Amino acid sequence: MKSKIVKFSSKGLILFSAFAIVMVSAMAFSDPQAVMNLVGVQLPNTDAYSSIRGVYGGVGLTLFVTLLYLAIKDYKKGLVFTTVLWGCYALSRIITIAVEGSLGAFGNQWLLIESVLCFLSIILLALHGRAGKKAVPSIA
């Protein structure tokens, strides 16, 4: 029973991550400036629009497809992937704090979200490891 809950929760986290990313990806494909408006940046030319479509749109779509595949085919590897994905997002914000200074409300909100998603992935990985082990009978 416990392993079914861990499996269901793991797939849920992976799918949540996939859909969170594809929402930004869709926004980037349809209106790159809308993505940059979230952080108060004006795109100055078509190369900038193309870059936002490529990074947030194209790479985001690639991450979405990868996460969907992992949720279906190997959710354990999917958890490793979400741990690294959200951990690296959080790490990038921590580096920004160390190098450039405090984040604004947007950055702080996302640092919290990314950290929580990374932590949940780690917890589910740990639970998966425990759920997969069989109890060893005691001698006493």
C-alpha cells in the first residue's frame, strides 16, 4: 500500500512539474514579451524574441516531453530528474543572491516554490527506496 502511494505521489509531482513548465513554454511561443513582463524586461529586437521562444518555449517543451515520458516509463528516474531540475533552478536564484543581491518578490516566490519541489522530489526518492526494501526478519 505504501509503495502505491509513493508511486502515485511521484507520478503526480512529475506531471505537476511537466505542466508547470509547459505553461511557460506555451506563453513563450505565443508571446515572448509576456514571459519577460514577469520580470520587468523589455525585449528590444527579433533576436531577443527568438531567444525567449527558444529557451523558454523550445527547451521548456523538451523538458515537458521528457517529464511526460519519465512519468510513464520510469518514474524513479523522473524523480531524479525533477530533483535536479528544481534544485538547479533554486541554485541559480541562490547564486544571484550571492552575486547580485536580494531578489524581488517574484524571485523569492519562485525560490520557495523550486526549493519545495526539489525537497519533495528528494523525500519521494527516499520513500521509494524505503518502500522498495523488504523487511528483514529478526533473529530474536
